[in-house]
Amino acid sequence: MHDDRSSESLETLLTEQPNAATYHIDKMSPLEIVQAMNAEDAAVAAAVALESPQIARAIEAIAARMRSGGRIIYLGAGTSGRLGALDAYECPPTFNIAADRVIACVAGGAFALTQAAEDLEDDASAGERDIAAVHITAQDCVIGITASGRTPYVLGGIAWAKQHSALTIGLVCNAPSRLADLAEICIAPIVGPEVISGSTRLKAGTAQKMVVNMLSTGVMILLGKTYGNLMVDVQATNAKLRQRAMNVVRSITGCHETEAEQALQQSAGDARVAVVMLAFQVNAADALARLQARGGNLRAALERGL
């Protein structure tokens, strides 16, 4: 994919415009700097809220594909790429989903997660190669994240994914944008000029983090990874998470701590299985079968039974 960003003026992007409220930020006291930044950040949630219909549409479409074995694949460079990677890394322990079901492609790879490598975003062919390397299928969902909406690495990867029938979603903070023209679904929270002109790790980054939180969490809710607002499918891999699993089981069933602990031991730490065991007074194998018959959805298993 040819990089023709030279035909576009950087100054035309809203995120690159000077912010009138912070023209003299270098003359402000520390408290005034904090207040100025806080005032700017206060508008981010409203910008995200305006994109609610598109976010909801994306959640529904992603969940449908993941039910058929598809994946979420974040794609980005710099701050945008790191935010996608962060969300991907946090999904397995939070929702007990396999690490290869939510992944991230970042310009520059693992190196770019901890060190600045912004020059790598200019290579559209690298985006194509990275997406090709994860063996895209028609069930996958590729989410391109770029504040400008014109980053070659992201555009190249999204174009490749689209050619291979994956669902393509763009997350941008400018409009119109080339990514919006390319992606099937575009989410574009317009946060306006940054506190420091062009520093899109600020308001744009905050908006992107809010959106990826909504996307992954909404999808996991639709996939039955929660019961109410409880993380019933959490991986109990440390003391804190084991206690959380215990609390979840007790909250849903009303059982004593000893009963919850025994059920969790017999269910290999699976809070959903433990809950079904206690609710129907069955063993772990029977509880797991009941859950599997309902697609792993705890609420369905409890409300309908077998």
C-alpha cells in the first residue's frame, strides 16, 4: 500500500490544532496545569458517548464472529498500538479467554511496546505483513487504532484484513479520515485539540482506551463471561483472584466460605462450575456438562437448568 500522506497537511487534523485554552500553559502553576488538563479531559467521555451506536454495533458484530471461533486483533502504532496490546494482555486473566483469541499487532513488534519506534508507523507493507502473519480468517475482527486515521501501518493492515473478509473496525479521533473510508465500522470520538498540540497520547489516547475497554468488555459480556457485573470466568491465578473467585461464588449462591472453598477446589478454581455445583447439588463433571450445554453461560445454566 503506497504511503501518500504527503498529499495531506498535518495541520488540517483537529488533533494537531493549537488549543486556545492552553496557549500559555508554560506560564501556569502546577495547580493551573492540572486544572487545565482536567477541564480538557472532562470532554472526552462526552465525545465517546456520541459514538455509542457505532461502538454497540461493533460489539455485536465482534461477538457474533467470536462465537464461531474468531479473534479480536488490535492493530496500531505508538500509543495507539500499545493501548491495543494492553487490552489484549488483560483479557485472558479477566475473562479466562485463551491468549490467542485477543491479540495485538504493533508496528515494530515487542520492541515498540517499551521503546519509542514511531518511525515504524510509516510502513504500510509492515502492517500488511503483520496481519498476514496471524493468518486472518473471515471470522476474525481487526480493529485499527490511529488518532489521525491515516497511519500507513494501520491502513495497510486493515486493507489486507478487508481483502481476506475479516470484519474491519477503525478507531480514530479525526473526521473525515482515510481509515473511516476503509473500515466497515468506524468509531470516531472527536476530542478536539490536545493540551499539548499533537500529543495524542493525551485526550485521543484516553478516548481510545475508553473505547477498547467498552469493546472487549461488551463482547465478553455477550459471550457470557460475566454474571450480572461479576467476573465469573476470572482466572484465579493469585491470592487476590482466588479471593475474588471465592467472593463471586458466595455472592451468587449465598453459601458459607467453607462450601465455596470446597466447590472451587473440586472445580479446579472455575467459579462458574462451582456455582452450578452448589446451585444444583451436583458434582464438578455434571456442573461442567450443564454449563457446556448452555455455551458456558452461567445465567442460562442457572435459569434454565437441565
